[in-house]
Amino acid sequence: MLKNLYLHRYFQFSLKVFYYTKEISRWAKCQDDVFSFVPTMGALHAGHLSLVENARALRKPVLVSIFLNPAQFNNAEDLKKYPQTLAQDLSLLSRTGADAVYLPVTHDLYPEGLAEVVLDLGILDKVFEGLQRPGYFKGVVKVLHRLFSVLNPADVFFGQKDLQQCLVVEKLIAAYFPNIRQHNIPTQRDSQTGLALSSRNLRLSDEGLLKAGYINKALKMAAEMSSTEKAYNMLTNKGIDVEYLERVTLPDLQTADPDSPHKAVVFAGYVEGVRLIDNLLLH
């Protein structure tokens, strides 16, 4: 009944909603597999919508998935607290110009006996997010391999805020889906504080949002100096629990020596108990 209610409510915006692999595969084939795909976990914000807008610029149909993938959470409490705003998400997508939304049913997307995806991530599974969130990238690879296999999109869009994830996706596409084109879109930020837009920001108080704004300042400071010490101390003095703040090389995310050129600064830490990640790419 609830599904039919959503279908009825948003049909007026010409936003098609699908739940099962058979029906979404049928839709994909009707597009001759020439469409753009934006995978999300929901709780959409302007960062997600920028992915949709960039996808629309290719002048192809745009499909967005909303799936809170349990395989990406090694902390059950974190999964439980993740914001879920489906009605608002569908409304935003209809106004942004998405053509269809895929809301996978877990047991249909992950049927019994589904084969394990074998992919060598090298160092990416052992540093930063790979180290701090065991199994996370295994979950990313599992869901994206399944989605790409079912959908066969021409183009896929990801946000650079999740820099390490973008690098993992590049490996997945190179190994299994060489015909898919990956587009990594620059991080969208709050216009006043510079805080990277994230679904997790919804869990922060107004004071927490202001405090989190120092993350972007710290990234810029770390990029301009020979070490991250001063930036690290600034964050801790503001009450931010820093998990890592490092200058790194790309694409291997190796920690850069003080005198060696680095291509990015990466951060993870906690504000009001909410884990946030961010990065600054250097050109």
C-alpha cells in the first residue's frame, strides 16, 4: 500500500519509481542502456542534486537509486541512526529532473547464493577509510557490482567528498565494467562555513555545524604548510575528535613526506559523536 501511495503521489512529476530488479532492468533496456546513473543512500542534499544536474547535462535519461546498503555498515548503531527522508528525497528528485528512481528491495537485490565479488583493492582497503571501517569497501564493491550488473548504465556519477570511494569505484569499473564512464563531481560545500555537505550533517546541532566548519579551514591550512600539526591542533582545540588528517599522494593515498609533493589532504573525525569525512584536492 505504501509503495502504491508513493507511486501515485509522484507520478504527477513524471518520476518513475521501481523496486525490483526485473522491472528496473526492463526500464534500462527501454533506454537502450544509454542513461546516466546516480547511486545514493538517501537523505539527499544539494551535493546529491549536483550529481543529478551534472548527469542531466549529458542529455540522457537519469536514474537515481536510493538504498541504505547494510553491507556498508560495520556498526549497527550507525546504520540505525542514518537519516531516512524518502518522501523529501523523491520530491527533490522530481524537481531536479531525474527520470526514474530505483528503491531496491534488499532480498531482491541480494538474492540467496549471490556470488562474492573478487577485486584486489591494494592499499585502498588498508588505509584511512579502509582501515577505520573494516568491510566498508567490500560492501561498496558488492552493491555497486550488483547495481551495475543489473542496470548496465552508460555513465555513473559520484561525489569527490568520498575520495577514497571514488578510487575504489575506478578499480571496480576497470576490472568489470570497462564500458561505463565514471564522473567524479567536486564536493559541494556550505556557502558560509565551507563544511562539506553530507547526509550526516542532519544529526548535528547548530553549534555542531559551526564547529564542523573548521574542518575545511584545517584542510586548507594543512595543504599550505609542511606538516598537518598546526591544523590538527586547531581542530582538537575546537573540540573536534580527529581520526586522521594527512597529506597524501594520488591515486595510492600514501602519506606524503614533508618535502614531497602531495595531491590531497584527507580528514576524518567526530563532531558531537557524528563521524564526518572530507578532503581537499590540490591541482
